[in-house]
Amino acid sequence: MKINKMYSYGLLIPAGLIYALLFLYPTVMSFFFSFTRWNLTDWEWIGLANFKMFFEESSLLIGFKNTFIFAFLTTGLKVVIGLLFAVILTSQLKTKRFIRSVVFFPTLVSTIAVGIAFTVLMHPSQGLLNQTLGLFGINGPNWLGDPALAIYSLAIVDVWKGVGIATIIFIAGIMSIPKDYYEAHEVDGGNKLNAFWHITVPLSRPAINAVIILALIGGLRTFDLVWAMTGGGPGFSSDLIASIIYKQYQAGFYGLSTAGNVILFLMVALIVFPIFKFLNRKEVDI
Amino acid sequence: MSTQYTEMEKENQQREIAQKEKQQKTKAKKEKRKKNTIQIIFESSIVVIFSLIFLVPFYFIIVNAMKTRQAAAERSISWPSEFNIIENLKAVVAAQDNMILLAFFNSTVITVSSILILLVVCSMAAFALHRRKGKAITVLGTIFVAGLMIPPAVVPTIWVLEQFNLFKTFPGIILVMVAISIPFSILLYTGFIATIPKEIDEAAAIDGCGSFRLFFSIIFPMLKPIHATVIILNAVTIFNDFVHPLYFFPGAQNATVQLTLYNFMSVYSTDWNLLFANVLLITIPPFILFLIFSEKIVSGMTAGSIKG
């Protein structure tokens, strides 16, 4: 107890104050303001009307559905592709440092810049992507202009930008597996595919869990990529909750925008926390 | 006679053995060479595939930033026939009364100030969070870490800023950036502080050091390696941030680097050469950081995630 004196609560005060005032307090207040019609100075209690609107208006509901699709699709792809990249990059390649940098670099470029570049590359007739597909006789789709496809095209770009972090985390996970396991497996006559399923995957589980959680959180909150590429369009077909929050804020519907924030908070809480618990319990079992 | 004969036989045998060995060696060499060519083909195809996927978009941006207006209108990846990069950069800088210079200034002020505050407040907090024992501190730690998951509440944050007259001001946006960067920075610091032996604290306590003196004169300077990681990671995220300045720092005078791109797009929607020159210009600072500190960035990002 005496030693605790050396670590006074006073050390927590500066960070705690800023965090409480500009992060925790707004988060708590969002629950209150989501039940109001509100213009920053005056508010009027309207009960569940904002939430009702969210789930009745098809233009808002689609954002809810898209956020699910986007978050789970990008997470799945980042895990699968990232793991594949990591296996390639931990094999005996002379150029692996170069490739690793190449895969990782998009992470450091601003999302807006990436979004603008890919909007041009994905143009239906003049875009490089469809022109390349055309060389092989494939008639490329209208990536961003087709309402049924836009959200998936956004997901592809998000994976392109974010798979670098997943890869790096997987590489760290795989490198931490002792080499003896693989040697023992080889002595027993196992093949490489078996080694991947029975050694690499189970033993890099902490890394896989970290990537799943990070990608889910990022995916659920995505806004800037949508804004730079489709603005939520065509129509509302590629809107995510985060872009709806912005649109409603811009339109002056502060209560509705805040309700969007609360829904996003609940989605994160109801999706990420249980998955986090589930993944961590499995880790203990092994 | 007989001895001579046996000697000859022996010689023959030896020759045969040597020949066999030689054959085996060349066979092994051939196999090795074959393996090497397979390895080279495999490796170069991997390099080509990865470069196609990840470098072509950057190549596309660079060549188009160097083209004239007409050439860039085609939006192809052909090598520019006429280099116009200097003119393009001049036009980008001149656009909207040198808006990009103002934006670079604003972004730099926000990035540097946020990082300076983060360094001090997060290392302090992480030290207490890691070293103190008890239920209360565990709860506080959980609250800080929860910030990694919770999406910031937008309009209520604006409402809080308004109450202190901080909306659309430098202190306002800086404090918001600090608040949202606190959880990850604290996570990085706690990981590092765990490696500093507690004996140092005990010795300082015996010498009569208080909490703050112990922290600032002994612990803080020992955190240099992790300070560097915190600086670099936050520099990249804050400089590249688009969403928070959009919400909390609106107004023409308050343009930040990422927003210039966005404003620019609506004005020059057809001047692709200028748009890509602008993209190039604002990608240079993170690129330089990456070239110098790539190991630090990579280790910082993985350390934070695997422990968490």
C-alpha cells in the first residue's frame, strides 16, 4: 500500500480530464440527445421517434444493413488474404522486406487520397480496371455506379488499403511459433498444407483474434472511404451508418444524427464485445 | 605379378568410385539448379503480382500528376509525353489563394500540438495505470481502453465544444484529437512501462522522491524509444485524418490538408493532373516518415494490437 503512494492518482488527471470531457461525456450525453429534437441550444423530448425513423425510412435502414455487410466482409477478407500474404512473406523469399513494405504502404496513405485514386481506376469505361479486364475480353461492371455492387466495391478498396496491417500482425504471430513444431511435423511426414491448418492457424490465434477485432471495429465505423468514393450513392445504396450520421448532421437533424451514433455504439457493443469474449475464451481452451 | 594386378584392380575400382561420385555430384548440382530456377520464377512472379496489386495505383497517381491537363484527362497509365509537374505543383499551390499552404500550416499546428500533449498526459497516466494496484485502477484502465472500440459521439462533442467556445478553434480540434488518441497511446506506453523494473521506483521512494518527481525526472526520460513510436504513429494518423477536422474544425480559414483535396475535387473536377499533383503533395510527409521509421511503425502497430 505504501508503494501505491508513489503512483498518485494525480498522474491520471490531465489525460483523464481531456478524455472525460471530450470523449466520455459526449458519449454519455448522446444517449440523452438521441431521444430529442435538438439544435445545440434547445431540445425537445420526442421519445423513440428518432430510432423509429431510423428503422422505418428505407434510406436509413439500408445504412444499417450495409454496415453489417461491409464490416463482416472486410474482416473476413482481411483475415483470409492477410494470412495468405503472411505465409508467403514468412517463407524463404529474398525480397520479402520489399514486398512487406509494398503491402504495408497503403496503410499510411490518407483514405481520401486512396478513395479518389480508386474512384478514377474504377470508372466503368475510362477506368484502368475495366480497361485491363477488357484486354481479356471481360466486360467489367460499373463498380461504383451499380447500386447492387457499390458497397462491395468499397469493401474491396478498404481491404486493399487495410490488409497491410493484418499481414504485419499475422507475420508477427507466425514468427513467434517455435520452428520445432514444423520440424517435428516434417519428421512425421506431414505436408505443408497440413502444417498450415494444424500448426500455423491454431498457434497464431492471438494474432487472428487481434485482426478480427481491429477490422470489425474499423469496418463498423468506416466513413471517409464512402465519402470520398460514392458519397453513399448511387441513391443511398452504399450509405453506412457513419455516413448517415454525417448527412443528418449536415441537414441539421441533430437528434437523428445522434440517434445514429447511439445505434453505432450499440452495434459495436453487441457485435464486438461478444465476439471478443468468445475469441478469448477459445484461446484459453487451447 | 599378382600384386601388380591387384593394384591395377584397386586403381580401377577407385576410378570407378570417383566417377560415380562425380556423376552424383553433377546430378545434385543439376537438381539444385532446377530448384533455383523454380525458386527464382516463384519469387519473381510473387514480386510482380504484389507490385501489380499494390504499386500500380501509386504509379497511376504519379504519372498523371506529371501530365498536362489534356493528357491527364485520358486517365491512363501511359508514361507522360510532356512533363508538366512543376507547372502542376505551382497551380496546386496557387489554387484558391494558396489554400494548400494555409492547410499545411493548420495541419502542422494540429498534429504537433496534439502530439506534444499526448506525450506528456498519456505517459503519466500509463505509469499510474500500470504500477498502481487495486480495483479502482483496473476499472479506470478498462474505461480508457474502451475508447479503442467506442465510436466518438459527433454532435454531442460539438455541443460540449460550443459550451466552452472551442468549436471551430485550434484548441478545440487539438483537444478532440488528443481525446480520441488517448486510448491507443496509453496502450503503447503501458506495454513499454511493464518492461521498466520496479526497483527503480523503490530506490527513488527511499531517496524521498514524490510521484511527480519520480515520473518526470526518472521515468519520463527512460521512455524515449516508445515516445518515438507514439510520435510517429500519431503523426501519421492525425495528419491523414479527414473526419474529425470535417466535423470539429469547419470553415474556409480552417482548411486542413485532407480537406483541400475534398474542396479541390469539387472545383477542379476535370483537372485530373492538378488533383493528382495535390494527392502527391500531401502523401509526401507520411511517405518520408515511412522511409525513415518503417521498422518503428510496424513494431508499434503490432505491439499495440497483439497485447490488446
